[in-house]
Amino acid sequence: MALKIERVDGTPERKVVLACLIDKHVLGRVAAKWSPSALPSKWACLVVGWAVDYYKEWKRAPAHDVQTQFEMWRPTANDPATVELVAAFLETISGDHKKLKEGINAAYTLDVADGLMKRVQSVELRDKLTAYIEADDIEKAVSTAVAFRPVELNSSSWIDVRADEAAMVEAFDRRSEVLIEYPDALGKFFGRSLERDGFVAILAPEKRGKSQWLMDMAWRAVEQGRRVAYFEAGDMSRDQVLRRLGVRAAGRPQEGNPLYPFKIPILIDAPAKRAGLASVEYRDDYHKKNLTGPEAHAAVQKHLPPDRFRLSVHPNSSISVYGIEAEIDSWRRDGFAIDVCFIDYSDILAPLDKKADVRDQINQTWKALRALSQKYNCLVVTATQSDAESYDAHSLGRRHFSEDKRKYAHVTGMFGLNQSPKTEKEPGIYRLNWIVLRDGEYSENDFVYVAGNLAIGQPALVSTF
């Protein structure tokens, strides 16, 4: 069977080969199903074959060590075209492998590899069946078709837990893959909760700053090398979202003030008593002129890496979780495999079943959001409003859910934004507490104290316990 040798620049096959060289999770899954002709191109089969052999011996991806394998093979090769393709490929990845790995989404890459390997299997099956049919050996053709088992790299619902070492290693290693990190006390508060496969929600009354926190988390995710999808479900218009994004990028308020400085927190101390007020030290920051569109765009271009942040804006209640999935699928086909998905916010998503009662509609949406994090191997972050009682409460707790308490069953974590309108809002102080946290110790009465400035789009500049 003759398979076309593709060029090595920018093809799906190239992405799979690259991932096998530098990501042990991808390589481990591929190694478990590998055969010498598993990919369409000869050069790709050679390189991945070297990587698979390396993995079986050392339990890691070869990275730069694959060059040694190439140099050993090169003198014995009798195919100059394949030598040239392999050499060209290795030359393109001769830089920083750690930086290259940041652009790999393991689940998406395995989907691509799965499709390529199934295609090769299908062509081989077709050729066998054609040969048997032409030889009038129908019994052999039927038995071959019945015995056919396509490869499953990423979507199989079962595994042999005793035999599949790669799956076990991957499960433990992924636990440490935090996708959004914060410094200081706030970083300790979040711990590993903002991880791949997680579903985290913010609970707060309206106008408490939920959207500002979502934007801040999205911005930090992009800065830390993640691919971010941000779905605005109707709480704000496209212009409003873009203005906030521009303000966050520029670190300047939208409206300048020639007379008064903006207070930027530089230090925060926790209160002596639990019900007391945290103390904050500030520096003055003067911005006399308004932020302009060109200035905001220049700041975005300066700070956002190319094709790391995609914004999708929809009118209130016009997009459901299924609509979000359709957009994510479209982007994946373009090569944009998301790491983090932000939804502002869950309460105004369109229902999945309009005939169901409101509580069941909400439960269906939250179940689907959890499934989204699992299906796309990403972190999903959203926000939800608390009940009317929470407006006068000093601190949020499990009793402050709105509409349906089954929300708590689907999240891996939900934290509250606590802020007294009289004593904490003006100085920009928040108290965060965990309402629900899977796989971690927490108490609703334990707070991290945070101070920031929403005028510059940064709610979390300093923090302390």
C-alpha cells in the first residue's frame, strides 16, 4: 500500500509527531496502540517509532534525544526523500521544547492521532477486503471485516487498568497541571483547583464583580501560555467586553481624572478579628487622560500572544452549552484546542430543554458544563448569582444558592466573593471562601483577603490570609 508522504510544515501529522517527542502523556497513549505503519507518512512512522522505543525503555518522551536516533539511522537509509523530510522536521523543533509543549493540548492531539491512525487502518482494511473479494474468497473477507477493531486513543470508555500504565501515569501527572496560577496567599487559596478537567464557579450577588474576576482569570491564563475561550452569554455587549479587555491590557482606567489619583493596593493585612476589616496600603497612580481605542489595542497586541484568546459574544439567553460546544468544535478543526473556557455567565445561558421546569433546566445546563470540561480536557470557569438573602449576609455559604442547589453537585469547586458594601467595596477589598471544593480541605469560615482596583481591571493585586 502506497501512502503519500506529506510535507512536514503545519500538517496535523506533524503536530502528532511533535507531541510524541515532547509530551509523555500523548506518547504513552500512542505507544500502547502503536504499529510500525500506524501513520500515513513514512517519515512520521519512523520518528514516532523511535519515540515509542525510547518511551518503552525510559518512560518519558525523547525530546532532543531523538536526534541521536536519527544520526544512527541516517547512514543506513536508502531513501533520500525520507531522510530529507525527517531532517527538515527535526530542524524545525530544534529550539526550546518546553516552550513548544505549551502549545500542545494532549486530548486534542490524541483526537488527531486517533483519526490519522483510523484512516490508515481503514485503507489497509479496504485493500484486504478488495483482494479477498477479487479472489472470490468471500468467507475470508467477511471474517476479516468482523474481526476489525479500530484503534482507540482518546475516546474509549473502558481501559485495562492493570495493563494500561500510561493511563495511570497520566492520571497522576495531570493532577499537578494547574492552568491558572495566582501569587502569594491567593495562589495557596486556589491550590490545584484551577486544573485541567476542573469545573469552577464564582458565587456572588449581582454587581459584586464576578465578570471582573472572570476576565482577570482569563487574562492570567493567557499570560501563562494557555489557549482561552471566553463566551459572553449576554451580561455585557461586545463593546463593553472589549473595553474591559483593553483596560486590563493597558493597566489604565477607561476614564482619566486630572484631579484625583487612582489608589493601587501594594500591601494588605488581615484583620485582627474574623469580623474585622483588612487594612490596605496604597500608592497613587495618576491618569489624566482617557484611555483611547488605539492605545487599548496596542496594549492588547503587546501583552497577548497570537491566537491565545478567542472572544465569542451572544445576546442574553441566545446560546446554550450545546452552542458553545459547536463553536469549540469549529475552533478545534482550525487547530485552536482550548485549555480554559470562561462563560459569563451560566445563569443566562439558553436552556437545553425549554419544556422542562426552571430548576431542571438549570440542572441540565450545569451537568452539561461539567461534561464540557471532561469532553475537551479543559478547565471551565463560570459565575452564578447568589440568592436574595446573600445581599445582607456578611459571608456566603451553601445556603445562598439560587434556583437549584444541585449546582453544587456538578462543580469541582465554587468560591464566594464576599464584600461589605459599606466597609469593603470602596477600598477594593474582597474576602474569598470556598463554598464547595472537591478533593481538598476547606471551611466556609476561612477567608483569603484580596485587594485590587476594578477601574484598571485588576481585582486581585495583593492578598493575605
